[in-house]
Amino acid sequence: MTAPASQAPSRPTPAVPRLDTVETAAANPDEVQPYGELGLKEDEYQRIKDILGRRPTAAELAMYSVMWSEHCSYKSSKVHLSKFGEKVTDEMKEHLLVGIGENAGVVDIGDGWAVTFKVESHNHPSFVEPYQGAATGVGGIVRDIISMGARPVAVMDQLRFGAVDHPDTARVVHGVVSGVGGYGNSLGLPNIGGELVFDGSYQGNPLVNALCLGVLRHEDIHLANASGLGNKVVLFGARTGGDGIGGASILASETFEDGVPAKRPSVQVGDPFMEKVLIECCLELFSAKVVEGIQDLGAAGISCATSELASNGDGGMHVDLDDVLLRDPSLNAGEILMSESQERMMAVVRPDQLDAFLAITSKWEVETAVIGEVNDSGRLTIDHHGQRIVDVDPRTVAHEGPVYNRPYARPEWQDALQADSTTAAGLARPASGEELRETALTLLASPNLASKAWVTNQYDRFVQGNTALAQPDDSGVIRVDETTGLGVALATDANGRYGKLDPRTGAALALAEAYRNVATSGAKPLAVTDCLNFGSPEHPDSMWQLVEAIEGLADACQELGVPVTGGNVSLYNGTGEPGQIDSSIHPTPVVGVLGVLDDVSTALSSGWQTEGLSLLLLGTTRDELDGSAWADVVHSHLGGLPPRVDLAAEKALASALVEARQTGLAAAAHDLSEGGLVQGLLEASLRFGIGASVALEGVTGRDKVDPFVALFAESTGRVIVAVDPEHEGELTHLAEDAGVPVLRLGTTGGDAVVVEGQFEIPLSEAREAHEATLPRIFG
Amino acid sequence: MSAIEPTPAATSVPGIEGARIGVITFPGTLDDRDAARAVRLAGAEAVSLWHADASLQDVDAVVLPGGFSYGDYLRAGAISRFAPAMAAVVDAANGGMPVLGICNGFQVLTEAHLLPGSMVKNDHLHFVCREQSLIVENARTAWTNEFRRGQQIKIPLKNQDGQFVADERTLDELEGEGRVVFRYDGWNPNGSRRDIAGITNDRGNVVGLMPHPEHAVERGFGPASAEGPRAGVDGLTFFTSVLSSLVHA
């Protein structure tokens, strides 16, 4: 199956086609080019001409258009994303081995071990073709992790769909879930958690974000750059085909090459088997030290890989497109350069190591072709059929694209939205025990709070044998070192409803919750990745939401002392009229937090498995129900202000939880968020089928709230902890010493959740309500 | 739950020093590292075997681990069964060497005709991952002799094409000869005929099953048990069983 590097790929031998060469471009400066259809603005096109001193060739135009796209260049977000870097203090950098700007950030977790992790979006393809869109989303982020020299060890998926009862939602849900599962399961990567949200704002704009975690030794970190005069540029993995070309097919209407193919699918098609083989092959290449660097091919394919490698390197690069192994010999140069065919990697290899390199790719039956060489020209040059079709400064393609400071302004509707609180709207609150009980069951069965087992049971969480915690626990926990038990916890969060009410606070809340979820497992939070899903940057409303969220997140990261190590921005998630309140999705800054545990076998589960434990409530409850699950599910209401964020309190809480785990005092811990205390109690009881009996008087008395608020408010910084009565005093002191308010709620046991003096819910009834929802809707 | 003690390697089985158990890796195999870990935790040496290598390196037993060898393209296990290593496995199995096929490994064993029947797509058409209860029906095979007949065990199950099918005559034969080794307990997760989760050959040295014993060998990383979350280690008994069968062979 392996084609030796020297063997030319088979293809029909047409007469040498008339190509749009560098020479032709210089000779015909006025030829009309379809830059608009390729997504370039007139001034951007003019800038390319200025850079080159002539019009671009068709191939160059293809490269610039895709590399200067929002997706690849971050041109609208760049000026604001720099705040993540500005807010990083030296102290925060302590554990950072590689920061923002590389394929993924790398974090030191001790004992010579490092982990790399990143979350990325694949939103638009997943609406067009849900299965392949989601599958290749997983594939892409996994290749980013491999490029760093790490073995991928876990994935997570953050999914947001339209309303459950919309006729198009099931199509997207089924495709996306089987795509994430079909690809991830076939790679042998445990899926340890994620998010699942249904909301009308995502109708037509589902969000499919995927996170991958990789493990490596410090000395194995690899950065992708093309350095070293004479080094070979090697393309290996799947052949290059016509899938995922997107805008490039427009170039096909230009008759600069004969026999141009018909339009092709713009969504890439994944082959997880090929990717699994690539993972093992790349790890063997790294371990044999026969490769200088590996760059994955994702968005913009060869255009991106060659220009980024050359731009990051210290010289230039020459590539011969005739040596690219093709699935479809009729592809033109622009298409080959833009193809997003999956499961491809580009390596920089020293000439004296090429044979050893080829022996390893051949062992894994991975097709490999030397397509170019590193030189000292300072240029990226590309030939096709013996003619020069690209001659550019790679930096102008990869790193010096346009940067926009787009206008942004607080939306006109924002004040009215914030004024429309649950109190101002006069939403009826349940009061009697029976009303509270019914409300609790309604929320427990609502699609966003129901058991996610229908989804997670389609994902393998056991493979690799290192999963200590996975959904439905608050965070996923993976062992890194089998001898010591050293490992990491990961959690992600974003509440789009909070983001809509106040994007700045919403982003900080997302960070606070992910941070808290990591801490509830007993892990010390260390670092952050984020995927910012927003509407069009060309609408001042959405742009304002993005800027607010970035600033809110950057400030909150600084206050919690956890740096952003990398991530992704997905814009244009909106189809409505500009200026309207519903013009785009809820601002959804997905924030992932990574924490470290010295021994994952001591990680705290989110449920209790023993009767007779004492239940403590850490944190304070306030009358915070705007944007809550209750307002949404019961009243279909969204208005007011999200819960307050108190990052100092979150920090204190996290340190208390880490200590509670380390000292072995706590038996279980569960974060309280959507649905409030009663949802948390029900989830923790259902985890292992052990009920709980609690009294609310402590909370209602101390925090001056009524039973409804005590049960349903979504105040942050709260966790329920189960503790052996013997350790209750000690744990209480530990929390108080950390400055965390603590009170006793009740005890575990029995087969119901009992709220004394109010109501009781048998676990069998709760289980039916919780678990039947998603199977009933999606079967 | 509180701190979970790591499982020490079981070294109590007498006479197993030096036992070597091979784990074959095909392109697309996923659970090979897990199977090797299970072998080590049982107290034996795990030997990595490569599909393209016809030598079994003098191992005492072989595990065909789970995964999606060759992407399950054509049919699960259909391509792997032609690997050079498989010719050696067929010969060794016919000579009495213990062979365990887990999930995709089970599919390869049926394709190689070491075990009867075949696996088709789950009846509900979804991939399924769950902690699965099984009843041990045959505690005399090389891989189950340390269980009790009728014992209920719990190990993870995860598959897309896990529905065991065979014609009625074959199923009757399997039942009549006591060659059904495991049956699903409670819910049948994939529509397998007669709730069959695992079978053996007439000699009892070759066992294939869909669930994954190698994922239930270490406290803290297995299915839930009465001992605590993820504390289940029922899978370890497969590997200690084969060591004792090697001693008594």
C-alpha cells in the first residue's frame, strides 16, 4: 500500500495544462479574479497585490483567501485575544511550558510529565453534515495534540443544539452524537465528559466543540517549524482529495485548467482508522527521533501547513505539487492547496533520517511522499507541472494577514433585557411542599437537566484503562503516571443564557464553574483552554458580546491565577437580522479548566455510595433566579442579571476542596449550578442509588431566603460535600479556616430525597423522570 | 468513597513465574495496552506481538484485544484474520494453546473459524458502552476456571457490532456441549441470540466474548462495585485463570 517517496503518483498524463503562473500573473495584471466569491474584501485583494507587486496567481489567491479567512487568521478577534496574554502574570506562567500560539498549550504537571489540551469548534460543518462534521471535528483536535509530540489520552465534546421539539433537531443530534462516538471510539480515546444543551438560539447554528487531552514527557515537546537548510518536507497519511474544498471550487469556474471536476462536497469526510494508524505512526516517529517537527493538516490543508511551517522557520521552502499523492488526479493546483482532506500530516525530516522515517511509515502502511525542501530563499515557492504557480513571503500568508478592530457597541436591547428580571416579570414562584416537589421533578426531567446517559453510553469511557472519573461526575479524571497515580481532571462549562444577559459576567461564570468542577474532584486547577462561539463580528452587537466575554474571561483568569493556554474562536454563528435580540446564538464562551491530582484514585465522585454520611453545604445562597433553569423550563423566561461571580470565594472553596480530598476527609462532592440545590441533591443521590434527607432551616435562616430560593437559586461558589460523621467536625473547621461558609444539611441514606417539612421524592420516581427524557425524544 | 488502594499484582498463583502471554496488535487495535496491563497485574509477562509477524515468540497464551482492526471495513475482523500472526494463532490454538478474543478479537476468532457464529450490528443500531452484568455458565475453560458456575460478574461492555448470531443448530450445539461461557444478565445490550456474551471451542482453550475483562482489573479504573465507584476487578480472574490453567496443563 505504501508508495515509496521516489515513486511518482499515478495519474493520467494530460498535455501540460495552461496554468496561471507567476509569470502569467505579472504579464496579465488586469485579469478579473473571483476574490469576492472566495471571501476576500476589495481592500484585502488590493493588499495582496501590494504585497506581491502584481496580481496573485489563482493558486496564490486560493492560499491567501483561505489563510486570511476569519477561521484561520482570527482577524476580527486577534486585537482582543491579546488580552489573554497581557493578563498572564509570571506566577501564572509557572506551570506553562508552551503558551498561546502553538497547536496547543503545554502544562507541567510534575515528575517530568506534561499535558497538552485544547478545545476547538466544528460548528458550521456539523450543521451541514452532522455526522462527518462532528467526526472530523474530533479528528482535527486530536491531530493538533499529536503535533505537539503527545499521546492523545481523552476527548470531551461540548454540544449545543436547537430546541428539542424542533423538527430539524433530531437530525443534527443523531448525526453529531454518532459522529463524535464513531470517530472517537475508533481512535481508542475515552470520552470523559462534555456538555449537552438544547436551546432555540442554536437552531440552524448548532455548536460542536471538541476537546482533546494529550500526555507527554517534558523532553518530548515538539514545535512545528521548517528549519534546517536541505531538510525534506514530507506529506503522509491519507491522500489528498476533493473534499472540504469549500470556496476553492469557485476557482474551478475559471478555465485555467482543462478537465476541471464538478463541484465537490464542502464538508470533509473522516476515516478514523487512518487517524488511529497515524497516531501510532507519529508517536513512533517522535520516539525514534527521526523527525524535526510535525504539523497537522486542518483548515486550509497544504496552504496552511506549508505557509505556517515556513513562516515559523528561519528560511524558505519549495514544494512541488506534482509529488502530492492524490485521490482524484483531476484536482487543480488551487484545489490541492485548499483541500481539507482529513488524516494528513506534514513532517520536516533531515535528509540523513529520511530512510528511517520511511521505514516507520511503511511499517504502518501509511502512504508518504516527499513534496519539498527547506531552503534559504525566505520565500515559499510552489511548482505544478514544472511551472511556478506560487512565490510568496510565507509570513504574509500565515501570520501577517489583515487585522480588524471592528466596531462594537452595547446592543440597544441589552438594558431592557436586564431590566426584565424574574421579579419584575412577576414570575409565579412555587411555595407549598407539593409545588416545590413538582417543580423539582419538572426540572429534573427537562432536556438540559435530564440524564445525558443516552449520549454518553454511545461513547467509550473505559479504553486505555486510565479513566478514574467520567460523566456524570463533575469532571473527567485521567491517570497519567501508572506508578504514582499522578493525573489530571478536566471540566468545561458555558451557560449561554447567562452570556446573553451579561457576556462579561457570563464568561467569568463559565470559568468559575469549570474551575469549581475540577476542584470538586479534588484537583488543583492549573490552566485554561477556551472556545469562543459568537455571532457575526460584522454586527456591532455580536462584536460587543465577544469583546465583553474576552475581557471578562481574561480578568477572571488573572484573578484565579489560571492562564489561557490556547483555544479557538468561532464567529458568524447567527442567521437573524442584525440589531435584533435574536440575531445570533447566545454568546457561548466554552471554558475548559485543567487541574492536577497527585493520586487520581483519591478523586472525589459526584455521588455518595454510603448511607449515614453527613451532608454539608459549602457556600452561600442568594435570591438569584434570573436566567435560571427554573425561569427557563417553567416560565420560558430569560431576563435580568446572571448570578454574581465571587472569584475570591471560588478560590477559597477550591482550596478547601483540594485539601478535603488530600486529607481523605471528604467522601463525595458535587457542584451546585443549574437547577440549584435540589437538582444537585437528586443527581448525587441517583449516582449510586443512595438517597438523602435534608433540612433547609440552616440555609433559610442564615442566608435569609425562603425554601424555594434555597432549593432552586443558582448562586455560584456552592458545593455539597458528603463526609463520614467522624470527620464532620474536622471538615467543617477546614472549610471555615479557608473562609468558606459551611453548614450541615442532613444525612445520606434511604431510597428517597427527603426535604424535611416540605416533600419527598422516591429515587425510583426521580430516576424515571431523569433518565426517560432523552431516550423518549431521540430513541 | 475514600482513598482507593491500588491493586497489587497478584503473585499468589503458584508456579506462574515466567509465564508469557502475547497480545497482538493489528492496525486499528485499541485495547492492546490495556490487555498487556491486565496480563502484568495478573503476574505474567506481557509480550507485544505484531500482526505482520508470523512468530508468536514462544508465548504460553495469546490475547486478541478489542478495537476496530482495519476500521471494521468490509466486516469486523474479516481482514485481520488473514494476518500472518493469525495463521500462527490458529495452529497454536489447534494445538491447545489458550487464546482469548475480546470484542474485536472475538470477531477475528469467528472469522478465523476458531469459534462458530458471527457478530452483526447491535439490534438498537447504536454503539453501547455500559457496565455489564454477566452470568458465568462455564467455569472449566482456560480463561474462566477461577470463577464459579452461575457466578454473577460485572465488566465493561462497549461495541457497535456486538450482536452474536448463529443458526439454530449451532446454537443448540453450543448449549448442548456447555460451550456457552457467559450470558448477559438483565438487559441484553445488543440483541445477541440466547443472551450469549461469550463462547468457547470444544477443547475449552479458545474463548471469545464481547465484554471487556481487561477494563476491570484495577481498583479505581473499573466498573462500580459494592466496594466503591470503579472498584470492580472481576476481569482480573480471566487472567489469573489462564495462569493456573498453564500450571495445571
